[in-house]
Amino acid sequence: MKTRAGRIATALWLLATSLWAYWGAGEYFFEAYGVRGVPGWAYFVPAAALGLLGALALIRPRWGGILLAVAGLGFTAWWWGRMAARGLFDLQRALGTAPVSLALALVGGLWWLEGRAPGPRSARRFWALAVPAAVVLATALYYLPYVTGRTPAGAGPWRTATAVGVLEWAPAGPGWNLRLGPRYPSWAELAAYGRAPRGFAEKPGPYDPEREGLCAYLDPSGTRLGAEPVGVWRLPTRAELVAALVRSGELAGCRYRAGAPRADCARVPNKEGPLWDPAAPAVYYWTAEATPTGEVWYVPYTGGLRYGGRIAHQPADWGNPRHGYRCVRRLR
């Protein structure tokens, strides 16, 4: 680039595109690798879009800058409109998204200034296009040994002796990641399943998952839901989930310290059988434990030890394909 404005624009674009490339690749390998029906390409759309806009700006700085500025302003208006429609728009949230949205308009303006400088530009500027691709490649090389070769899940129950006792996990069926058409139940729907009218629907708290929850209605085999609570199965605690985390099909030697964002493990756990289904979208399992404010704890398959989330909590009515569940019973 010939001007300081052009060099700053290129550096800012390169930083943003590389961060999106890392985020997209990391999220893909954590959430979507090997999962049925998940469009993996969608994780790379933000980085690819920024890459194409940047390539245009490197070729034609003035027109590329104008297009990037328009894209930044348009994305900002769209995003703020979505927040306002959901009643979430305020100054703090608006300023929080500005570095991602309005910053594109700033970079576009700097490239437009670069485009006003006459004369040819060095072809070396196109080396910048290789950096985001190198970030994706490096991320893939880091994660591929971890995500490949996972032990598949079995359809039956799984019984194992852990650091917190002998646990049996429900087999495939209503006690393990039941899908409701195109969606998955929220924790609140699981916890209030038995409350009239019985079934999946939004019901106000407080919640008592041990008595009213879906797991309480599972028959002893864990394969069918009854009309009355049986009380054999339940949602697990954080300590039980952590103790059952696996690697290479065996226990990963994990323990949970109360309130810790990550487990203490002999090996980094993985998303695989017999506890997890590597082909299912769930990467977190709900627990039966809630915070004083009513949010619910969940545990990621990594135990919080790798990219992909901590042992943390979410609102009870939160439900998406990445938050699953599996009922459990303690045998001794």
C-alpha cells in the first residue's frame, strides 16, 4: 500500500479476518465435526466474506473501500434492528457490537483514502490474503488429531464405576437427547415435563426436576416415558458428569472442584462414546443444578480444558442443539 491509511486498513482487515478464521475453524471442530446434517461451511462464512471484500479492496482500494463501508453500515443497522426487535437494544450492547460492525466502515474509509493515491502498487500486498488461510490450516492441524478416531456411541445404557460412585446412563431414547422435530427441549421443558399439562411446553418456575422432570418419568429400562413418575432416573450433577467424561472410550480420570470452570483430568476428555454421541449436535450436557438466580449449570465434553467452553450456566429456558442431556441413576 502507498499510504499510511492503506497500511492501517490492511492491518485491521487482516486482524479481523484472521480472528474470524480462527473462530470459524475452532467452532467447527468443537461443535460440528462429524455431526450429521450440520453445514460445516457456515462456520467459515464470516471469514470468507471479509476475505472477498479485502481482496477487492487490495485490487481496487477505492471501490473495495466503499463496498466494505456499506457492508459495515448495513450489518450494523441489521444487527441493531434485531436487538431492538427482541427488546435487547441499549447503549452498552450497541457499543459492544461496534468493534465488529462499525469498524468495517472505518476500514472501508481508510481504503477509500488509499485509493485516491495515484500510481501503481506493489504486488506484495496480495500476500496478506494467505494469512487467514494459514490460520485455518494451523487450526485444523492442531485439532484434527483430537477430533478424529472418536469412539462411536452405543445405543444401550452405559454403566461405569466413577470417582463419585457407580453410575448408569440412559440408553438411546427419551432419556438421551430427545429431539422435538427441528429443535431440542430447553432445560425448563425437561424440568417441568410432568407438570400439568404433561409434556413439553413453556411452564413458569420454580422447577423441581427430580420430581417433575422428564427423567423421573422414564421406566426402569430407560426406554419409555410413563404416565406417572417412577423416580429411577434423574439429571446428573456436575460432579457426576465430570467423573464420567471419557477419552478413547474410557474414563478420562476427571474430578470436579465445586464452582470451578474446568475439571481436573488425567487426560483431556473428548466427545465420544460411551457417554457422548460424536454424530449428535450436543456438546454440552445439562445438569440438575441451578444457581441462586435460576440459571442452570452445564458441562462441555472437554470438561473446560480445551477451546470450546467452560463448566458454566445458562438461563433455564435456553434450548438449542448444542445443549443436550442424558439421564442417569446412581447404583451405589
